[in-house]
Amino acid sequence: MGRYRPPAPAKSPYITQTGYDLLKQEEQALWIRRRKVTQALAAAAAEGDRSENAEYIYRKKELREIDWRIRYLQKRVPILKVVNQLPSDQRQVFFSAWVSLECEDGTEQSYRIVGPDEIGIQADYISLDSPLAQALMGRSLDDQVIVETPNGTKQYWIVDIRYDKS
């Protein structure tokens, strides 16, 4: 058995304006943080033996993580497509919609469908690429949605659809 893993499926390139602005801010903040980490790394390296220098080892790891994230953002941000316009039919579920769902047990949950780069911003954001979001796309109020999950099939009913300007 080898270590080969097939490449991950490509993520959707769509993002809200708010999410795009946050990614640009993160990239700028990473460059500032990188400058500080580089200075701390140089100071730690000047202390002598690097093999047993915990500060040096920690700063090298931190710099590696920052560089990885900067590289990712530099590749990802240019291909993103900012979705500013609301859909013409706001009675259906599309990108950036807030959708309230009623579960089988009668509880209600609300989610916003956003791009895969935005899902960490708030707990109730779900990726456009997720199975639930894919099942919701194009659906209307009072539609029943069936989603296959690792724990079995789940049923939901759409009780509210709304769009925000952001």
C-alpha cells in the first residue's frame, strides 16, 4: 500500500465581498507578522547552538507556516470571483443565501451558503461545495431536501430564504 493520495477536488472560486476583504486583510497581516518572526528568528539564531535552541526551532516552524499560508493566498485570491449581485429570483436558494431549515425532529437551524474560503468566519456558514448546500441549491420555500450523511439520510424542510447585501 503506497502513500499516494489523489488530489483534492477543486474548490469553487466564488466568494462574498466580505470574505474577499477578509482574505486580503489576512494576507497583509501575515506579511507584517512574517517581518516580526524573521527578526525573532535572527535573534534566536545569534544565540549560538541551533540544534538545542527551542526558540530557534519554534520560530523556524512558525515562519514555515506563515510562508505556506502566504503562498496559498497568493495563488487562491487571484482566481476568486466576488459575487456582489443578488439573484433575480430571491425565492430560491443560491449563493450567499441565508436558509432556515426545519429538521426531522422539529428543530430549526439557519445556514448561510458561502465560498469554501469563508467557512471559518462564522459557525453557521457552510461551503457551497458541501453536500447540504448542493442539495439546497435552486430549491424554494417549503421544499423538502434529502441529504446523505455519514450517519444516514437526513430530511430537511426549507422554512425561510433571505439575502443580505454584504
